[in-house]
Amino acid sequence: MRSKRLPVLTEEGTSLDWPNASYAAKVTIKGSQAIVVHHLKGACQLDRLIKSGEAQWVTEFRCPRTLVSRETRSPERTQRVVWTENETVGHMFLVPGLVAVTDLVLDPSGLNSFGWSSGTPVEIPSGWWLARAEARRVNPLVASLVRFRRDVNLESGRMAVDEDTDGGNPCFVVRMASDLYEKRKDNRDIQIAGLIGACARLPRSSMGRDSLGQEAEHHDHALAQELRRRFEEANVADWASDQFDPAHAATLLEAFHVPLAGEVE
């Protein structure tokens, strides 16, 4: 019996609906806008729907804290998505893909034969995502982990790091002396130095374990899980290990820039 669900071409390929096709999206974020470039291969049926105007490229912008969910659609594979400061609080995400803009009939010849008959067209309703990418975090991981603030009580050239969970989400505040904050806050090396300090705090933070070895409040928070995943993928010990190296961990997340030959520093 044929599956009653509708086909979708996923970026990671987990749906198995399109065995010979692939979809990917490249997302470049600068300030309060993003440039999204969609890449589709091996799905001429979807290409035809785009050319006929029955399907369009789409990028959904989401901000869960403000309940904002907005789609930007375009017939062109390169999109510009913008948002404003007053509609964003906390984490933001972009979900690129391809959507049906009208009720349409999909040629099933490129679909998996185990789910669809090659002789039976598939009816697709308007609004269905024909292709879908994984959600992209608008806020960089490091920006969620570390914040920089001026501290008038610190002596010239100094910084200190404390954890701050008042906002409900774990993060570290890098306090900077006034002169350091004013003149070098945006310097990448200074920011990485603060990130190293934040990583050094992880073992005894709300994402680690308390003095009795028990899991702390935010041990399984989404941010903690994402950090562990990044370290695991890079084969780097996380903060639960005695081999945890804060400098190695921090520079995995944000590496120091080394100028190429002839490059101006």
C-alpha cells in the first residue's frame, strides 16, 4: 500500500523520498540580514515546477520568544532575508527550502519506488514544503555563550568572567575594564581571550556539575548539548573530562586568525 504522506527532499537526506536528488542551502548572515543561496540537483521535476511558477524558493524566519514566524519567497535561488531589532529576543532561526505556491501535481518519476508508483502523479497542496533544509541559528553559538560588558571597577587592561543565568538561559559575562572595553572590545583576539575564560568556567557552571558531582540546573540545556556535539564531532574532550582544555575548546569554536603571506594584519 502506498504511503499517504507527501514527499519532501530534505537537506540531510533522511526522508529517502528522492534517492537521486539533493538539496542544500548556503546561508551568510551579516547584522540583521541574511543572504540565502539554494542548491538543487537531480530533481528535474522540481526544476520544472520552479520554472512554471508553481513552486518558489522560501526562507522562514523564526524567533520563538517573540512568536515571529515569517516566510520570504522568491523565484530566484538567491534570497535576501531581513529582520528588525524590535521583533527579536533571544534565539532566532532561518529555515530555507522550496514550497508549493499553488495546488499542483508532481511527476513521481524521481521519487522512491518503494513509496510511490511511477504511474501515479502525486497531488501536492499549496504551502507544502517540497524541499527543506535544517534550521540555521541566526545568533552564532559563541554569541549565545558569551557577552561582553564594561566594568568600571576593574583596573586598566583587565577582564573577568562570571556566569549569568538571570535571563533563564546559561551564558557567561566577560567584564572588561573601561579602557579595554572602549578601545578593544571588538578586537577578535580580545574576544577569544574572553571565550577561553568562559570555557574555563564550564566544569563548575550551571551546564556542568556542582561540588557534590551532581548534574547542575542547565546540564542538559540546548546550548550545553550543542557545545558537547561540537566537541564530540571534533574529537575534543568536553568539560566533564579531566582532559578538558579550555583554550583548545575555545579556539575550536573561534580560532585565532593567522594572516596569510602578504596579507595585511
